[in-house]
Amino acid sequence: MPEELPENGEQIVLLVEDRAASAAALEMVLSGIDSVRVRISPNGAAAWDFLQGIEGGKVCAVVTDLDMPLISGMDLIRRIRASGAHAKTPVIVVSGTTDAAAPQEAMQAGANAFFSKPWSPGRVRATLEQLLHGRDAERQ
């Protein structure tokens, strides 16, 4: 769909979150980053389908929850890292999981950063900006 594709040099941050309130909060934090458009996928399966249908480089980062229906965030990370087109796309996990091993498992699967809920909006945004631009970002 045309509304899903970036315009004017914009790139997409794919936000994968099954809870509407969490998705809305993350979207507010991330949508203020220059030259990116946030696209929300309600689960890992929808995110994977979207990634399969868009060329590499259009999605500049993935921000995902772990505990979701259909395809978990952990499985999504593994698929992204195994794919050709999106294998180097930065992945940030923002999760409320109570599994103490999840942060280490996510990093071993290929995540670039892990934030436990409740998360700091400024830290998530600064980390994403650092991954995208390789520079220190201002906190909001």
C-alpha cells in the first residue's frame, strides 16, 4: 500500500507490538526522529510479511516486543538475522517479559538493545538514534 512506503527519503521504523497502548506510546517517542516514519505491525507474523514485501534498506530499524501471538519477537529477530535483505537492520527489544533469561537470549539472537518495561522513552529513542546515525542523541 502506498501509505506504508517511505516518501522523500524517509525510512521506516517497523514497530512490532500487539498492545495498542504500548504501540501508541512507542510511536509517539519514535515518530519525532528526523527522516523516519513509524509503521506498526500488531504481531511478528504481520511484521515478517511486511519485511518480505519491502526491499532491503527501506526499513532502517525494527523495535519489537517479545511476547506476541503467531510469531514471537524472539523468532522474528532470528528470521531477520537469517534473511539476506534485512540481516543487518538494527533491532531493539522493548518487552515486559518476566523471563530473566530473555535479555541475554534476545541479544544472542541478534538484538542490538533490550529494554524492560517500564522503559524510558528517552533511552529508547537515544539508542535508536545512535544505531541509525552513529551519534549520541539528545534525550527528550
